[in-house]
Amino acid sequence: MKANYRLLLFLSLCALCTSGCIYRYPTEKNRRDSYAPLQTTLGSTTMEAHMRARSAFIISGSDLKSETANDGSLQLNTASGLRPSFAAATAIDTRGYYLTAAHATHEKDILLIPLDGSLATPVPARVVWRGSASLHQDLALLYVPVKVTNTFQWGDSEVRIGDPVYLIGPSSLTGDSASPLLFAGLVCGRSEPTADSGTPVVITHDAPGAPGDSGGPLVSANGRLIGITTGARRFLSIASSTGSIKFRLPFLRPLATAQRPRAADIQKIIEADQAKMVIGR
């Protein structure tokens, strides 16, 4: 055990000496450049067009107000003057259902704006379901009373290390507006699915994530949905005779994470919500 701590100390000193600073989120240029070596098309459609047609941004806060500028960017403000929270969402059902990250859905008001330009202004979104914290589900299902033209199809759950993955998120959150940005990376790891538990599969990858990406799609090279962006992990894992020890180190580049729920479970929630709406009419 002492040897493990000595190794940790040695690696920490090496990292600090070589980096000289704490890890910082990637720039917009870093994120755009990540797509170049993994660029791909889906027949006659670009990956960016495919993902924008099936993704949305969500804005949450209190007493939200927003509008879309002429350049397509989203202008945000609140009555209180506080900056709203920003995240993404993933279209999975044409009846108006989107998956997103649960941690992005706890504010009073949630607005959703599709990235395909089909709506001039955001629409209020209703939280249908939030994942169980005990099952480590950082997932939520949203409903908007607007038909969705294009939705993602679930891809193969057998994700392999080294596979390219594609994501979409806001280009910048430094001002009061944001526009979509496509970026990419490679799969670094994947948890094993469980037969009976509702615990989602967790996929880690090295795409340059940033605040605001949560809830967006993680897509394979064939355009299929393989997960929902939920956050990042920043730790060093050292194996020992009693298992592994994980240390959170601020200078390490975080690996982004995405969760993959069981599609059948999500579909059951959607159908139950549809049944409630029919009864309530």
C-alpha cells in the first residue's frame, strides 16, 4: 500500500512539473479541431446536419426569457438578472420526447429549442421522468407539445475501445448566447451492462467536453445513438492487492462520460405518459 502512495506522489509531481497548471476546459477551437481527424459523412448527409436535426438545447432557470437572433444563436436572459443554466437534449420519439441529463432539469422553468431551426422560439418542457440516484442514473426524460420530425435510432450497445464518437454542444457559454458545435473523440472505456438492475451502461471517451454539453447525444460513426452525455471523470486509478484506489486530481484531463439506459425501459415510460395524457383530455 505504501508503494502505491509513493507512486501516486511521484506521478503527481511529474504531472505538476510538466503541466505547470491546473487543467482548464478546452477552447472552442480545440473542440472544433477534434472533429477534423474523425470527419465522416452519412451517405449524402454530413454528421453535423444529422445531429443538429435530432438535438436541442435546453435552458433552465426562474422566469426565463429567450429569443433567437438572425444568425441562429439563442439570446438568453432572466427576469431576476441571474444567468440561466444551459444544457442539451436528444430527440428519441417523434411525439415530443427528449432524453437529457437529470442534473440539468432541477430548475423551476425549462425551455427547449430544437437545433434544426423548426421553431423560432423555445417551448416549455415538462419533466416526465428523472433517473434514480441510487442506481446512478443521471438521466431524465422531457416532453414538449411539438411533433419531432427526426429522432435518433439506438445503436449497438457493444461499444469498443478506440471507436470514434461524435457529440454536439454549445460553442461557447461565456456570453448570453450559444450556437451548436460538433466535436469528436475516441471511446476509452465502458462498464458492463447488468441483466436485472436499472443501472445504465457508462461510456467514457476523450472528446473535449465543456459545460453545457450535458444531455446531448453520443453518436457512433454510423449516426446511431449510443449514449447521453452526463459529465466527466478526473481521477487516477492505482491497482492494489485489495482492489483499486481512485484519486481525484485537478491537473488530469477529465474523461467525458455518457450513460446508456435500456431503451425498452425508456419506451415504457413514454407509453405510460401518453396514456396519462389521453385520460386527462
